[in-house]
Amino acid sequence: MSTLRTPSTRPTAFWVGLGVPLAIVLVAAWQWYRAAHWRLDVASGHDAGPYLGPLALVTLLLGMTAIAAFCLALLGMRRAASHALLSRDALVEAFNRGRRWLPAFMVAQTLLVFGGLIGVLLFEIGRAIDQHYVSGNAMKMVMFAGLIVLALLWYGARIIWDTLRVTLRRQDAEPIQIIGQTLSPAQAPQLWSFVQDIARRTEARVPDTVVVGLNEGFFVTEHAVQLANGQRVPEGRVLYLPLPYMSFMERPEVSAVVAHELGHFTGEDTRYGLQFSPIYRSLLNSILAVTNEHAADDDGWRAWITAPASLYGKWFLHSFDEAVHHWSRERELAADAFSSRIAGTAPAALALLRSAVLQEFIDEALAHNQQAPPHLREGVLSRVRRQVAEHGLGDPRNHLDDQQSHPLDTHPTLKQRLDALGVAITPELLVRTRDRRQSSLLAELGLEASTPTPMETP
């Protein structure tokens, strides 16, 4: 998924979004006053075309309309952000409404600002042309202003075209890219029996597909999934199991994690994510269509001159961060509680702690295998095992502010999740977390023999 180049802060978005139209209004008012003064003071020798006054008035109206539109949009955004805290459905509804009106507002606001800037420049060009004598420096300034007018007209046309093209295009969710392979019940009967048993105990739906892999943490999704070899995973409910984590977890701990993930199916969390992701992506693409960020022909200037509108669009997305994180936190803590009831609080907490201290080894192994020459690669799982054996696992208390990795969602911090479970890091729990011995679970589930060599060298 594309990202915004530079996340804007609220003060920047406010002062740029309101300040530029306000500056246009002030300059246009000054130009209107000058034009009126020149018309009344003909005897002084100041020539002024009759069109300068109306031109300044039109520019003034464009600036005032831009200010009014910005203020109304700001009120609407704050109301929508507050409404999004009521429920997940309200959050999706607020984003859905934003998807409909935000692109139109951003284009209209950009055109109003461009129109105001063009009006200001045309006034000064017209005033210079009306003079009987134009110096060489003045003529250069007229030509420079004319080039700016042409550039604004060009960018305005491009923005309309790009925004319409993105808005009318169907926004399908991009598939999640993972390193792994699907395993059918015939290929991994022990694994499927393990998952089905947990689903039965949790009264959750059994996933349609199980994928074992090397990157990301445990997760479930109903999004499209594509493997590193280009294979698309069949549509439906997908459970992803990361082998590097599982190789250091015992059966109760993995049971707790799988129960947590299947709890998302029970709570319709994956269905919510399937609804929310395309809407978020559509809004993000609308902003990028205005700024032209990440495009091959990005010249860098467009993001600057569209800032009064594009910064508002980024502010709109950021204003929902509180609601998005709130509902994400609620979903994860509810799934943790669900998991602890099924598998026990101690295994659930230990799984969280083990995941936290293992992540840095897994990230390092993935990076090594991507960057190292082929003859120096040793496989992600092999490297993680060797590094843990050599260096041991770190102190989980250093990771209390960390968030578990997930390809589509955010999670509460480790501390928030442990607090919700009512678990403190005791000396005994610390020793168990830092135990560097490997688990036998992969062999018990038949995964050691089922894991193909190509997965080890992504």
C-alpha cells in the first residue's frame, strides 16, 4: 500500500490550508482598492484598465470561498472523527462518506486557490501592460508571472484528470505479500487436526486455508493473499502461521495464539478489515492523485503548490488515528481475553513475550537473506535458530512499548496487552521467556518435513 511522503501535523495543515486563501483575500482586497483608486484619480496619470477592478473582485471572492469551504470541511471532519469513536460501523461509515466528498473537496479547494493565485498574477500583469513604458526588468517579471499562470493552469488540468481517473477506478484491495506456502489437510494432517481442535474448543470457524511462512507474525485475514512465488491463495478465511516463532514455542503457547487469531473470525474482525482497507486505500489514493506523490513523473513541485488542499486530506486521515487505534486495541484485547479463557493466561502471556524477544532475530534473518549474496544465505529458520543459540534471547522488559507486527493492522503495546491479562513479569516468567531451547512442536505437527527448501531462501 502506498504511503504519504511526509505526514503532516495539524498546525501545519491548519495554517497552510487557511493561510494561503487568507493571503489571497488580503492581496485581492489591496488590488481592488488600488484599481478603484486609479479609476478615481485619472488626472494623476495612472492608467488602469476597466477590467482590473472586476478581476480583483473575482479573485477576492475565490479566496473567500476557499476560506469558507475549508472551515466547513474542518467542522465536518471533526464531527466525523467524533462519530467514528462510537462503533466500528460508525468508523467505516465515516470513512465511506469521506471517500465520496474528500476528493471533490480537495480538487475544488485546489482550483479555488489556483484561481485566486492566477487572478492575483493577472492583475499585476495587466497593470504592467497598461503602462506606457515597461522597463526591461518589469517585462522579465511579467514574463515570469505569465509562466507561473501557465504552470498553474497545467497543474490544475492534470489534477482534475488524475483525481477523476483514481476516483472512478475500482479500488480492489492489494494482496498481502508473504513468504510461505499453503498446506492442505492431506499435506499436513497433524497441523490441521491441531487447528481444528482449537476451532472446536473456541467454537470458531475453521479457516479455509492454512499458510505457513517466514515473515510476519501470526494473523488471520479474509484479504487476498499472494505468496512470494506469485501464487494466489484461494479466497476465504486464511490462517497464517510463522515457522520461526513456532520453532521456539510449545503447544500451549501456540494454541493460545491460534485461539486468539480464530477469535477474530468469531468477532467478524476480518470482515471489518476487509471492508475498511479498500476505503482507506481509496482515500489515500485520492490524496496521492492530487499531490502526484510516488508517481514516475513526480517533479516535486506539485506537492508544494497543492499543499493547501493535500495537507487537509492528510489531516483528515490522521484525525481518525484515535478511532482506528481505539477499535484495533479493543479487538486485540478482546481476542487476548478470549485466548486466555481457552488456553490459559500463562501460555497467552508467554506467547506474547516470546514473540517480542524473537522478532529482532527474525527481522535480522529476513534482511540477511534478502541482502546477502546467494552463497552466503543460510535460510531464515536456520539462521534464527543459530543466532538464538549463540546469543540467547533478550529481556522482554525492553520491548514493553513494542507492537506486534501485522500486515494490515496495528496492535496495542506489549505492556497494554499484559496489563489487560493481569500478568506481571515475574522472575520465573522472565526465565521461561528467555529460554533459548527450541521447541519440538514443528516436528510434532509434521512441519519440519513439510517445509520445502525454497522457503528458506526468499
